[in-house]
Amino acid sequence: MDLMLNYIFDLDGTIINSSNEVLVCFKKAFARAKYPLDERLLTSDVIGPPLKEIIKLLAPKLDDDEIINSIMEHFRAIYDYDEEDISFLYEGVYDFLLKLHKDKKNLFIATFKPHIPTMRIVKQFKLDMFRDVYTIDKMGYHQTKDEMILDILSKYNLKKEETVMIGDAASDVIAAKKAGVKSIGVLWGYGSDKSELISHSDLVVKNVKELECLSFQTI
């Protein structure tokens, strides 16, 4: 068991709740692309994967690449620069991050969001305590989350046994396992079925207070 010094956080569903913002932007993007959208599918359950995968969840029968690309372009145009973003930080997260930072922990973000909206959000919520922010397009090509973790470990010469990945999705903790680091699954965030997250996590927490208690123990 090791004391954690390095913390890699997922962004959406872990640090911020951007579900309403994202869903509103998708509704507008589908409308601009003139493709019908079943609004019953506009739930937080679709949020988390890369953009193209979300579109397939919202429009399962859509197989026209031209229309898919049009929706993606409209979404980015709306979301990337939205000055009226209605996202919010989960309760207690900001103070927890500040405490980790003051205690000299190394903090990172690994997200499937692209660079432009991610950095807008980092600035909007004053998340300047992170040493680095890895987005899906940071390296000029789409990275998997385990690739992001391995890149962070290599770039900053971090020990795997002192590193933990924290996220609200099964993909976060599965990526941690592939990269050889510990994982903590958080039960807030997106998706109503957390069974896969729970089964793959080394530890699971219900709230930020539990996460804070774990952060100063060995995992």
C-alpha cells in the first residue's frame, strides 16, 4: 500500500457538471444541421465519450458521415466559445483540489474534451492548480485515456505506485488499470448505472468528503 502523491482527474462528471450545458449545445447543433433529434435521448447518460460517439448515442440510425461532421462542427462552434456556460463545480471539489495543491500533490486532468473548451473551463473555474491538462487532441491525434496516463507518468517521471486516477466512468478506472496505476471511482457524475465503475475501481467514494479522507491515507 502506498501514499498517493500524484492525482489524475477526469473532468466532466468528476470535477464539473456540464451535462445541462452540453445537452443544450447538442440540441442546437442538431437543429442547425437540420437532423431530427429524439429529445428523450438527451440525458446525462450519453455524456463522457468522445464527441462522435455521443452523436451515435443520440442518433443511433445516423450513418451519414457528412451529417455527423456537420453536427460536430455546429456543436464545437456553439460549445467551444460559449460565454454563458451553465456548467458548475461539484460541491466541495474546488476546496479539495486546493488542499491537495497546498499539500504539494501533483495534480493533472485527463479528459476526452478537446483543448479549446477544456481550457475555457479551466479558466472559467480558476482551475490553475493543475500541473498539466491532457485533452483528447493534446498530442495532435486522439489519445485513449490510458495513453494520457502513461504520457503523464513519463513526462513528469512519476511512479505508478504513487499515482491514482479519479473518475466517474468505468472507462476512467479501466484506463487506470491498463496504465498500471490505482483508481478511485466516484459515485456522483454521469450515468445511472455505476455497476461497471464499481467492479473495476480499486476504491469507490460516494462524496468529496470520503475522497478527501482517502487522499491522505495509503491506497
